[in-house]
Amino acid sequence: VERLYALRRHPIVGDTRGIGLVGCVEGRPGGSGDRFVRDLEFGTRVDQVCEELGLIVRPLVNMCVFSPPLVITPDEIDAMFDILDTAIGRVTMELERRAG
């Protein structure tokens, strides 16, 4: 739970929540233009960067949902959150650069 809540330090993350091994990172990207388009871009980009780094998440508009296997190890959970943290950081920089 601590690692999930720690992702809230990113300004683009509006909320994180989870129960058991199921979790969700909800993005709240700022900027101008169509809010739905910005939300969709957040989910899509975080999914793409996570996949490039070896993690599959399921984007649902502005939410990235994950449900690792029940046999996941503590080290693998740490690796999963490291990837999520990195991906959210990269996407934040991309979107900030574009908003410029």
C-alpha cells in the first residue's frame, strides 16, 4: 500500500487505490483542450511506457489498472512499482513539455 500511495507524489496523479493485489493509478492531467482527450492520452502513454519497460497495465481512459498474479514475489512487486513510478515520471515530463 505504501508504494501505491507514494505514486501520488507525481503532480499528474490524482488518486491511487487498491485492495489486495488489485490496484489503480488515476491520472488528472492538466492543460487546455478536451479533458477526455487529455485523460485518454495519460492512460495510453503510461500503458505504452510500462510495456516498454516490461510491465503490462490495463488503461481505462485516465486510469491504469493492474492485477499481478497471486504468486508474485515481494521483489517483483517492488519492480512493478519501480516501473510504474518511472513510467508516470516520463509521461509527466512529456505532457509538461508539450504544454510548455
